[in-house]
Amino acid sequence: NNVAKARATLMIYKGSVQPSLKVGFFLGIDVALTLCLIWVTMYQPAKEDCPYCVSSLIEVIPVYRVIFFPILFIWGWSALVYLWRSFGINYLWILDMDPKTELGIQGSASLAATMTSFCLLSLLLYTAAVKTGFSFLQLPLYVWPLTLFLVTFLACIAPPGAFYYKSRKWFFQTLAIIAQRVVAFFGPEVRFRENYVADVLTSMVAWIVDFENTIIYYAAGHGFHPGDSSNHPKHVLTAHILTGIPYYYRVQECIRRYLDTQDKWQLVNCGKYLTSLSAICISSIGNYVQLDGHWSAGKMVWFTMLIISTLYCYVWDVSCDWGFITRKGLRKNIGLTGHKWFYIFACITNFIGRIGWAFTITPYSIIPGLGHETTKTIAGTIEILRRCQWTLLRVEYEYMDNPNKYRSIKQVPILLTFESEAEQIHPMRAAIIAGANLLIVVIVVIVATIHFHSIKEN
């Protein structure tokens, strides 16, 4: 308790939700574009023939998910940084980040808000073209999703000095270290940093499959002729292989941790990922892609393994990754001081999220009554939100108790912040910017509506 009080007293930074000028500007655009998109989707298609048909909209959903899922995680990361800083949790030390190059609250929120605006704008232009039959600047339909995908991809591989290079460098260096460990004996010892990123990748398997499908979709030329839903690739075998890769690497990390530390719990953790891999392999071999009334012996084995894997992962989350529920009761030494209710809330919502996770490790499962793309979008979104919540408490537990002995000392240095990071603007200014953006878009919508009706009359 005394250590916690001392940390709270010495904290230079106190988290604030007051948005910066850039965040407020793009948030206003995001709200306006979202309203416009909802309005456009309610339109009945002006033409019946493809590419101005519903199939054209369904086909590009995986393309936009490739952009949407990372954006959602960046939004979640900005919230995580705010909470960690507010409670004095030194996530920079735990994750081996450079405080001078990490994005922080404002940088993460600004990046997420900007990317959201471009994603919504592209989706709005594409949807409006399909619904009305009128494409902006008379450009082909495929231009909008393809341009968004290419610009985002080029931003991720931009050279030094552009687009948050030093922040991207931390992530790609971590990926390179993880990729070295094809077999447990290769590569350096596993740090918490590699452990965490590999865990996040297990939540992004839906994104990995979508990325592969998007590359094939355009490389094969099908993306340049939208409207034929049969064109979109559905490579079940490769999807299962890609889904299993992150889990395979986590198995290797667990084995390596056991070899380095002789901690037998690492083998128990390894078993968790092996059950997930088993569910993926059985689903691939039997091609079990739908939850319906037809149950063969193999499908029952697959579904049983899926249930075991889900419960296994959930128990490990709350007892080992968070250390909240132990044999001695609930953990008393918590980092989110005064918010013990949140840990209970997280245990409940994490169970719900784990059910959604079960559908991400079987990439072509379809819930009766929901389409394939709807299932993947809902399950992937729930899993990313669950992973963000998991991250909050996983880093908090590692900071408070050092349970897996990733560091040689238990105490962690106080979280210090540069004075410039605390500079904020008055929230009213952001509200004015958001309102001004909304007003501008309302005017544009009115003009577009008049123009559309004039086209129909002619």
C-alpha cells in the first residue's frame, strides 16, 4: 500500500481524455461519414445488374476488414495507454518500449481517427456508387477499396522518417524475433514483449486469412470485376494453415520458456495452444465449416475439442494471465486501485469473448441464420475487443507481481512522462470542430441528394 501511495504521489502525468486538435477534427469527420454511410446503405439499388448489386458489396467486406481490424486495435491501444498512465502502470518498461518513440495516447488516437476517416470515406464512395450507379469522377468501382488497401500497405512499409517509422520498427523487430523460432531451440530467449505480440497474433487470425484472400482477390484479377461473388477466393486449406501458424509459434515459445526456466507451468500453457491447434486441424481435415443439425462422429470430436479449448483458454486467462482467481481466493494486490469491480466484470465479458474467439479459429464456420462475412466480422470484432481488455490486465499483472519471472527484479521503475505529452486543448474546441465538420457534411449530403434525384428524373 505504501509503495502504491508513493507511486501515485510521484506520478508526473495524469491521464486525460481531452482530445487534441487533430483527434477532434478527424473524430468529427468520422461521425459525419458514419451517418452518411448509414443513410446511403438504406437506399435501394438504382440498378439491378452487377456490378451495381449486393454481391459487389459482399465481395469487398474482407478487403475492408483488413483495414478495419487494425484500426479497431489501435483505438483499443489508445484506451489502454490512457488507463495504464492513469494508474501509473509502467507499460513502457514491461513491453520494452522507448518512451521517446512510442505513440502515446494522442499519437495512437490521432492515427486511429485519421485511418478511420480514410476507411469510412472509401467505403462510403464505394457503397454510394453501388447503390446509386453513379461513381465519383466516373472512376471504376474497384478503385476505392484497392486504393485504400495499397495506401495502407505502403504506409506500413514506408522508409525511415515517414509514418511513425520508429514505432513500427518496434513491432516489426518483434515479429522478426518471433519468426526465427520455427523450432523452440532457435532464436534468443523469449521476453514478455515477444510473448505478448504472439498472443495478439492469435487474436488476429481472421485478419491474416482476410489479408491472404485480398491479395489473391486482386492478384487473380477478380477484384477488378466486382459483382460475381463466386470470384472471391475461399481457400479452406490455406485458411486453416494460416490460422494455425500463430498458435504453432506460441507452442514453440512455451517450450523454449520451459527449457530456459524449467517452469512446468509453461508446459501447461503449451497444452492450451495444442488444444487450439487440434481443433483447427480436425476442422481442416473434416472440412467442418457449419454449425447445423448434421453431426457426424468427426464433427462431434471437433466441436468437443473446440469447447475444451475455449474453457482451457478462459481458465488460463483469469487464473494465470491475470492472476485474479487463485487457490487462495481473489488477488488482493491489484494495479487498478479502487476498481476491483472491473476485474469481476472482465472475467464475465472475457468468457463471452472467448466464445467469439472460438469462431475465429475455425475461419469458415457459419452460425445458422448469419452469413459467412457477418459471422467473421462479428467474431473478429469481439475477439479484438476481448484482447484489448486482456492486454490491460495482463500487463497490469506482470507489472504488479512479475508472475512469470520475465525480469530479475520485482519492482518496476516509476512511469515518467515528458512534459509535452501533458499538453491538452480545451474540450470545447474539439466539440466546435466536430460540429463544424458535421455541418459541412450535412450540406454536402443535401447537395448530393438533390443531384441524385435530378439524375433519376433525367
